[in-house]
Amino acid sequence: MGRPPSRPLKLKDGYYIEIRNKGSKSSGIKLHSDTEMQMNRTIKMYERVKDVIIYGESKNGKWVKKDPIMHEMA
């Protein structure tokens, strides 16, 4: 068993969302997309069966917008 990393992860430039089971309090899986259109396509794919949290855009390892958004089914 190895030692956990001590440096924070570097984020790629692009758009991030998190998907997790409906009603779950634990963290889910973070997904990266290069474009906003790809991110919206991924949201449409998972919105019926999973909770989707939109983190938004990352540039140079920092978030463009600070607050994540919980995506509700329309």
C-alpha cells in the first residue's frame, strides 16, 4: 500500500460535472469535458438516473465560477 499524494491535483482546462446516485450524500465521480456542448450532452445522458452537480469551467487550474450548481431535471 502506497502513501497518498501530498500535492493537490491539477485540473485540466475544460468543464467538470459530478454524477452520483440519487439521494446519496457521498461524493460521486467527476467527469471532464473539453467543450460546453460535450458537458451538456453528458448531463442529458445521466440526468434521469443520477444526481448531476455542475462545477463549471476550469482555466489554468482555477474555477471560473466558484459555486457548483445542482442540475434539476426539466
